Amino acid sequence: MKVIKHPGLLALLLLLAIGAMVGSSGGTMAPARPTAGATMDLRSKNMVNEAAYIPSMCWTKTEDSRGVIHNPCFTCHTKSTEPNYTNDDHLQLHYDFPEYARTNRWTNLFKSRTAQVAAIRDRDIIRYVRQNNYLDSKKGIIPASLLKNVPKGWDFNGNGVWDGYTPDAYFNFDSEGFDKDPNGAFTGWRAFAYYPFPATFWPTNGSTSDVLIRLNTPFRNNSSGEFDLTIYKVNLAIVEALMKRRDVPIAAVDEIGLGVDLDKNGVLGTATMIRYDWAPLEGRNMSFVGQAGQLQAAGIIHLAAGLFPEGTEFLSSLRYIDVSNTGTIAPSPRMKELRYAKKRSWLSYIDLQMAAGAVRKDKFDYPDRLEIFLGDVEQGLSNGQGWVYQGFIEDSGGDLRPQTYEETVYCMGCHSALGITTDGNFSFSRKFDAGTYRDGWYHWTQKGLKGTIEPKIEIEGAGVYPEYSFYLMYNRAGDELHENTEAYQKFFTPDGKIKADILKLLNDDVTVLLHPSPKRALMLNKAYRTIVAEQSFIYGRDATIAPTTNVHRQVEFGQSTKIAKAVNTMSTAGRFNASKIAANPVSTLSSTSLENAAAVIGSGMSGPDGTLYSVAKDGLIYKSSYSMKDVFFPFPDRLTLPARTIVPLADIAPCYSCHRISYSVPAENLSGRDMYSAPTLGGTENGALKQLTDSADTDIYPQWSPDGTKIAWVSGAPGRSHIWIMNRDGSGKRQLTSATGMQGWPEWSSDGARILYWEYNETSKLYAIRTIRIDGTSIITIAETTDILDRPVWRPDGQYVAYAKESNANWDIWVAKSDGSKSWRMTTSPAMESNPLWNPDGTKIAYKVAASGAYNLTEEYFLDVENGFDSPKVFAWQGPQSIQMSGWSPDGKMIAYTAETVSGTSGKDRVSYLVAVSDVSLSGSTAFATSSTVISATTLGDRGALFSPDGKQVVFWGWDQSYRALLWIYDLSSKSVRRLTSEGFDYNPRWSPDGKQIVFESNRNGNLDIWVIPVE
């Protein structure tokens, strides 16, 4: 191809192109010539920019005029994940260019397009981008028609036939994202929705784009060689599991017919999950199905984590930004480019490792050597890792033509040796997870980005961040070139500080950032159209209007970026706990559910301080051990759900602004918050439920006797609740306490002879902790005071009682003899210390600690009282933050608790309480929580987790996505959760001593009563 280098001549040609575009009126775009590119000779491999594989963004200045350092480089250059052995995070720290490339040859960056852009009218550019340059009026593929009679200037080998990829996707998608030709036949292409990669292809920076995938023919065929859509969908799901390295839910399929144990449960049955379990050195393998599975068994087709099977194809169209009359942003019918990739050969892990090592050695031995890519305009270019890339781009008249060799080299730097890619691909590992709309299998024309929550990215040593927010904070701009002033003004203050309130909006809807204003969209379209008219792609494709100032024109050898430390990204996912949530997708709410939601959801409170805390990929919150200036976790608001267990504190009204309860509170606080009243359900429960109480009063907090023959509970109305006892079948009900005021928190002694309880007298304003024989006699007062007392608990041997007490505005843990003869103050720090729980052998006390002024971020501390109560040893917590422990495992090695967790189960990221378990060990002065696991992850919020008597299961109650409080059981061995009740609203479950029944409270009949359900 002949390249014009004289700037005056280039300017003249540009003016002629613009004149043809706007016509004699000065503002009307003339029809484009349909075959303008057919006369071009595209066969030359001569290059104007021999370093075209180094994209323009790599010349970005990383220090602004104020001396502030920013880092856009981490998005591409990072420690890679096997079998990508690039590990190019060092490129964040310095400009590592060959000598030739130290001069920036992307000269379009420095050009002003202001006059050309101003010459194009809005309506003309809108009309232009809405013209379809890919499909004709009869739905024929225009580039394919041209290639049937390949122009001489495109025929590299001169054989009269186009030997490269011929476009064959019709962009005619069904409800599952499959492309069909005009006759309704499947083309094999399937569209998928994905989180756009920062930040080049964000629409706000110039283009919309899509991606289609197609597996080779055997993956679409059954074992008889016939097309089978179910086979194809399963194989695509297997590929997704291999690329994401996690389980992928699927529609139910018959494993017997497929002959493959997809869910790895050891039997062939009905599978609803592709279980990711690939570790061949450990004897764990996976298999494709259908004809592909047969070829895999024969060694012809290969399978490995992080690698696409041979024959995989990708097709991506890069498009203009369409703007509707109402300002809606969408992909345009017109394509800027059509990009194609095909995996033509298989390279094993060792092959790829050796190839990466050879590249590193070559760069070390010959630092100024430029990369050369094998291939041509017709066959595409090889990346040396099994893939061939090819593309089509607009000619001066707007039709698609093949890209020249140099224009294709522009794409190769990002698809050959980049730390962030997965087998040379950016998008598929970023596909929306199962559980989202259509499980992520759809085209952007079927559903746009609007309402998409922000993806999450794991940063090495720093936890998980909302990806786009992290990019904004760390790059301090909305694009690599720092030219997107619209995004900057939206997200940053004039002095460069991020606007945290806007980040919250971004977290709920990525289009807050990714979509430009209609005005900017039109300007970007116009700017790129001038590049098309010039056909100056080899000088840069960035749709800049004014000359770019934030890029270097020249760099020195090894010039420092002044970035102090490389930031390495480890994984990307759409949501926290993506696999668990995907298996239980966010449901579409019925009218009843919406009514429930209105009753259940309280006003959202702000989340924790993101400068102090980090978040793991399961959503658990930890103290941050990693800090970068002006970078923090932008916590979403809390999902405020009603709590079921809170001490009715007499005069602490603020408690009720967060912890809403549906039973008695002191009369003076009744106006502090409207109490939650669950809607009455009309359905019936599956299972042998039995209602044990049926009074007009509220019946709550059931407790089994040690022998399992009786149940104590609290019954009453606001301001007058008392302890009652009944037989396990609901017979023999009798009131145990009769004092004035209210009693609560009944606890049986280990011998079943006495019950410990809490008491508050509104008249005297006295709090008390007492015990009583189960026949109602022999009341023993352990403590009585005007100080606020919190829930008491027996030591397992019944000799001592632990409780919390607030005195002089400070909460502490106390222990007293069960006869009331002596008490000990166990803690004295200014922190709030409450909720004591004895371990099974009575030598340790766990208790909740809330640092002064930070109640919402509580920890669990432990006291060792094996040697008495005078000088207990304290163990400080090291584990998830903002937790409240609810139970010990029977062997005392694990704890169950609720933890504030960032979760997307409501459809948006919110901070909620979810149930978790941890191993716990006490060493030195630290309580170490390890193997911490969120055991629900599919509920909106949980409470009250308790281990079963045999320690194998955990029961808890949690809000499902229809806003019903239900009972759930987690199996520690299988790590699976099952729903125990389904009609709700059910709370506060308690195992029977033999583990065969669970007693709980429920207002499923419109009033809180005690119920029991057997456990199979």
C-alpha cells in the first residue's frame, strides 16, 4: 500500500474527503461510494510505523502537571495466570520500548480535528451511523458479497480466491443469543454479554462493541455427527467453566444420554451444574460431550483450564455510538471494524511456557529488536500462540474492506503477549455469569448495559474492588489519554478528588460512567468519521478532537513512569460469590414479593469506611493491610433488614433505627421506628410442620430442655413478656415467671432443673438476671441494677453465668456465680463488649467487641478463663470484620456467626449480614479465624446460625429473594445449602438435643407463634 507522508497533501485530501461528505450545502452528507475500498491495493507489507503493535495508550504520561502519579497501565500489564506466562507487570514501572519505538508515531493524537468536526451536522452523522454497512436490504452480508469476486488489490496470493475469513454472521439472534441465517438455520455463532474492558472500548471513549463466539463443528454435534443444540450449549458451558475456573450452572440435562458426569457427583443423573474440577496431575479431569468428547478421548481435541479448544472463533464488531431521539445510547447499525480470531493450533502449557521464555530471552538479548508477525492481509496474522487474527475496517466511503498488514499489526500487541489476557482473549472470561439476564447469552441489541452492576476485580494483596471505580481512582481519569473531560468532571472535583457519591451510582449502573452524553457521542462519531475519510488509521484510531497533551512524543530508554509499585490484578467477576449466586439467580419479584420488599427493606445506611477495610471475593470484610493514596473501597449502602434478636434496651432509641424488631420493646421507644409486620401468606408448607402455640400474644425465642422433652419460650405483648414452659408436643403449657414487667432470654441449666432469664421492670427501671426452678419456685437473683444488662448465658456446667452490663456509658463482660454470691468484671476497655458465649468445655468466653465510635464494625474477642476469672487472658480477633458470633461447634474448633458481607443477591451490591463459619484457634494473644466461609450467599440476609448437635450441619434463618424469612440448613461436608421451610416468615431456629427436630418462631399465620419441624 502506498503511504502518503507529505502533510500538505494529506491535509488537501482530508479537505476533499470532508467536502465530499458534507456536499455543496456545507452540511449535508452525500451518499458513500459503495465500493471505495475495492480500488485500494491492500497487499503490501511495508509499514509506516514498524512498532504499530505498541498501541497509542502506551505513550501515556503517568505524571500530571501537579506532580500526581496515575497508573492506567495495570489494566493490561500484570502478573499473568497460567497458562499465560507473560508476567509483564514491570511495564507499569518504566517505558520498555525498542529504540525505534521511543518516538511516538501515532501522530493523529496531536492533530486538531475541531474544524472538521464542526463542519459535520448532527443529523448527518446520525444518519451515517444508522446506515448498515454490513447487511444489505435483503439481509445479505455485504463484505461476503464483495469477497466472492475478490478485488485484485485484496488477493495477496493472486489465486483469484479470498483465502481468509469470509464474514458469515447475520447478527440475527434468538432468545439464547444464537445467530441464525435468513432461513432460520444456526450459523454456530453465539453472542454473549460481558463487562467492557477498561477503558479503551467504553462507549464514552469512542466506540460500542460486541463479541460472538463459535466452537468448532464437533462441539455442535452429537456422537452421531448430527447438530445438537443441547450438546452445543453444554460444551459452551464447559468452556466457560474452564476459562473462569469456577462452576457454571446450566439448564437441567440428562447425563446418562451424554455419558459424562458433568456435576462430578459420582453418578450419572440430571445435572444442573458444570463442576469445574480440572487437575490432571491429581487425576481430576473434565470432558466435552458429543462428538467433541469422542475426539477428545482420541487425543485429537484438547481440554485445559485457561485455554480454548482448537477451532474456537471469535467475532467482534466495533461500532459507532447511536443516540436515540430520547438520548438513549446504543450500538449503531454501522460498523467501524469487524475483528476475527481463530485458534488454528493447540499449544500445551509447556509449549506456551517455552514460547514465553523465548520471547523474554529475545528481549533481553536484543532489546531494540522489533516484533514481526507472520501472515498477510488475506490469511490474517499469527500471534505465535495458536491464534490467527484478521479484520475489516471502513474504507473512505464507509464500506468494510480488509485491513492491511499494518492495520492488523495494530491489533497484535494486545493479543500476543499481554499479562491480562486469557488465551489471547479479553472478553470471554468477563462474560456475565449464569444467573444474570439470559445467563449472559445475548447481544447488546437485545438488552443494553443500562442497570448492569459494576464488575469486581481482585487486586493482589488488597482484596476485591469494583473494577471501574478502582480504575477511576488509580488512573485519576476515565480514559488512558486523560482526554475525556466529561467523565473527569462527573467523577472528580476540580482539585482531583474522586466523588464518592457518584461511585455509589456507578456501582449500581455502569452506564453512569460508560455511556457518554448525547453531545459527546456525536462529537466522537464525527471525529472518527474524519479518520475514516482520511484513511489514516496507521497514524492512530483514537477519536480525539483537540490535540492530546497527556502522551509523550518521545521517551528515553527505560524511562521511569514514577509508579512506585506495580498493581497486579488476579481475577475478575461480575459479583461477589459469583458461582453461588449464579446457581440461585436473582428472581423476578411477583406483586406479593414487591409488597414484602416494601415491608421488609428499611432505609439504607452508609457502608463502612472504605479507607480502613478491604473486601474478599466472597464479600467478607477485613481490615485493610494495603493502602494507596486516594484509593479506597467504595462500600455500597447497607441492606437494612429486620433483626429478630435484640435486647429491648430501655432508653437507647437509636438502636431501633437500625435493628427493627417485630416484638415487644419498651413503650417509650415504640415511636422510634415503625415495627415490621410481615404479610400473611396464604400458601401451605411442604413437610410435617407442627404449630405448638396459638395465642393472641407474641410467642418467641423457643429453647429446648437438655433432655429434649420440654420447650421454654417467651410469650406476651409489648411491655409484658414472660417465660413459659410446655412439653415438646405443645401440651402442658404453663407460665413460669409472673413478675411485673418483662422477662426474656430463657436458658436451661445443663441438668434441666433451672432456667436463667433476663428481666426489666419499667416501673422501677431495674434490670435483673435471675434463675428459677422449672416448677416456678426458688428464684435466685444473680444481678439487679439500674445499669443495662444484656442476655445471660450459663457456663455448660451450670456453676457460672456470663452476661454484659452497661455502666457509666461503657459495656463490659461480667461473670457471676449461679447462686449470685460473687461476680467478676472480665473486661475494662472503653470498647463496647457484649454478647458472651461459653465454649463447650467452659474454659473460653467469646464476646463481641465494638470499638468506640465504630459499632457497625464489630469483632469477636476471646477470654481464656481456665485458670479462673481474676486474670483472664484476652485473645484479639484476626478475621472477618463486623461480625456477631451465634454459636460454637460441639468440639469447640469452629464458630458460626453473621458477618457484614458485600453481596449482590438483591440484584445490586449491598452490605448485608450473611451467615459464615470459621475455624478458630487461640495462639499468643490472637484469635485466628481461618477457612472462613460464607455459607449462604444466595439469601438477602441471615441471622442465628447454630451447629447441629453432631457438628455436621448449621441451621440459620435468612431472607430469600422474595423477601420471606425462611429456615436453611448448610451441610459442612458437601458445602451445600438447602431450604428447610418455604412459606415463612420463620425465625430463630433451635436444634433439638438429638438433632432430629428444629423448633422456631414463625408468623406464617399472621401472629408470631412457636412451631417445630423434623429434620431428615
